[in-house]
Amino acid sequence: MTNRLFEMFPEVTAAQWKQQIQVDLKGADYNQTLIWKTLEGIDVKPFYHPDDISNPKNLNIPTQPWLIGQHIYAKTAKSANKKALEAINRGAESIIFSIDNYNVSITELLENINPSDVNIITNFKFLADDYIKNIPYEILKEIIVVNDVIHHLSVSGNWYTNLKTDMEAFSGIVQNSECLTIDLEHYQNAGANITQQLAYGMAQACEYLNDLDSKLEKPIKQQLKIVFKVAVGSNYFFEIAKIRALKLLWSTVASEFNVNINCKVIATPSKRNKSIYDYNNNMLRTTTECMSAILGGADVVCNLPYDAIYHKDNEFGSRIARNQLLILKHESYFDKVENIVEGNYYINDITHQLAEKALNLLKEIEQAGGLLEQLKNGTIQKKIKDSANKEQALFNEGALVLLGANKQPKKDETVKNNLDIYPFVKYNPVKTIIAPIIENRLAEHLEKERLENEK
């Protein structure tokens, strides 16, 4: 087909489109009827046109083929290795091991697994500087190490040891592993809006880079493996734009610190909109969230099992979660086209706005002393709580709908005898040096009321 067909039709300007819409509205106010304002303060228009976009060009955000991830808790090296081999045989391309003690042997954990063939991510739940020193270099150079001490501080309220010890240990971890990982998941799961998630994640990176600036040699800086862990919510197009904006922001921040401007993104569906009632809806939510992650350019997508918030880790839930990704990749062909959203005026516009707003917030944080200072004085916690309360109010009044929770619930459904783990916020009465950032779900208060009334 040639372009002659399109030459037969005159171009339509943005003004002409808007004029026609005004006619079709028959007197209704355009702004009140069709403009949607988000929690990020972005006005979403009913249509997007190159006339209205200051920079309609493609963003050329680098992407590469995405991998199907599988999270495995390494209670023991032997059991975790067995689960990993089974997951790999069933289609997993990346294994995320969660390790919470020194006794898990890395060589036993990776027995019969070649890290050069299977993407391996080790997520340490303790200060792992000594552990990492004992990992053979041929293994360490192939894996991604996650040991985010500021993340631990913000979710627990305490350092592993103290500021000085933790940051010194973290410096050693980065130098030995040549890997810098920033975990943003808790910001989304606690109710932070997208602008906040991006800005706080970059501020977290700045804290590390300021500390590491004089400690890392230039060659290491240029070859650092930079990894961001993100949670993906249900605002489909905005979550696509979030990951793209994150990569844009990182290239800006990295240039200032003269470190590797390329980064990898590990994406997992959010817990915030998941429910214990009518739980099959969780599969629909995680599917669209994984789609957002893929289209946004995530490098590893690790699905959240539909029953993760109320069941212990189990083979059935993990298999369903993995199969959702297998269907997206091999039956829905989500691996056939790279940068499929390039040229989309709507997503490009949102990406630019999110990146700009997040950069402005990042500058405010840096001018106020940085992320650690704002965590210490409670500013970050307050802003996240304010955002979460706004979202919660929308849910409570029905403007934000979760099917099966605040819309068309199955009133005769019972789950009390099906809860393996406590699905609500847990308050730990220990002394902390800062107020922790607490993850919470939108449907919790409704679920508590229903549980109390179950027969």
C-alpha cells in the first residue's frame, strides 16, 4: 500500500477535532465532562494530537527482550534449587532467590543452573557484605545482587546496624558485585502516587551515588549493573509511562554522576489492589499489570500469584502466575515487537509529564537535604500517607472500583477458613529510629468487616 490513500484526505487539526467534540457534547462542558485529573496532577485529555505536544518525537528509550521471572524463597539451598530447576524446566527465564540467612550456600543454590544461561537475581534480607565476598567471582559477575539498605530502613524503621556501618557495608557490596539495586516496590504498595515513586527512587539512588562517588573507580562506575525493582499498579497506560519515565530519569541522574546510563527494571504487580474475596479477579489484575510492565520496557517481569496475600508459597499459585506470563509471551506475542508504544502521543506525553514532575520533586528533596533527611523528619512518610488517603477516599466512595471488593461483591462468599497467612497490616511494637513506610491494601477495611460477619 502507498501513501496515496492518505493524500486523499485533508489533515485535521487539534482545533478542528475539539470543535467537533464540542458540537457532539451538545452544550456539556468540555473540561468537566472529558478531562480526567489524576492523583499525580496530570490532566488526561480525550484525544492527543501532534499539534498539542511540545515534543512529539519518539523518545528512543532503550529496551531489550523481557524475561519471565520466578520468585523463590530460599529457606534452604537444596529446596530452593529444586524449585528453581522445576521452574526453569517449565518456562522461567529468570530466578529471583530471596535469601534471609548466611547458611544458604550459593554454589548449592545454583547447582545445575548456569547463570550465563538463566538470569539469576539474589535478593538478600540481611546485610550481605561478608556473604558476597565468599561468592566465586565467576558466579558473582553473572548474577544481580539486591541488598538495598535504605529500602530496609524505610520499611522496618531501623538500619540493619547503623547508618555508618550499613553504608560502608553497602559500598563493599557494590564494589564486589558491581551491582547497584534500588527497590521502589514499597512506595507503590504503600499508596505513593507515580510521581512520588519515581522521585523517591531517584532520591534513593542519589543517596547511594553521593556516598559511592569517591569510593568507586571510574571503570567500575561505567560498568555498574543498575537495577530498579518496581511494583506495577492497575492504571494501565500510566504504568507503561512510569517505567519509561524511570529510564529517562535515570539517564539524567546517571549522567550527573558519570555512571552507566543504562538500567534494568524488575517489575512485579502491586499488592495494593489485591483482595482476599473473589480472588480470581487478582489474576485479571496481575495480567494487565504484567502487560503494562512489558509494554513499558521492563527487563524481568515476575508475576504475583493470585493468592500471595493470604496463602503461603505454593506450587499451584506459582504455576498459574508463571503460566500467565507464558501466555503473554508465547501466545499473545508480547515478545515479537520492541518499543511497541513508541510514537503513541498519549503515552509519550504522559511519560514526559511524569518525568518532569518527578525531576522537580527530586530537586526539592535534594535541596531539603536528601531522602535520608526527609525520612528522618517524616516528610516522605507524610506525603505517601496523604497520597494513600486520597486514593483510599476514591475507593471508599466508589470512584475507584475493585470488582468483587467495593463493586458487585459475592456476599455469600466465605474465606475465613482459607487464610494461611494474616492478610492485613501488621504493626510491630518495636522502637524505630524513623516511622516505617507501611504497605497496605485498599480493600482491607471492607475485608475485616466481612470476616467479622462470616458465619
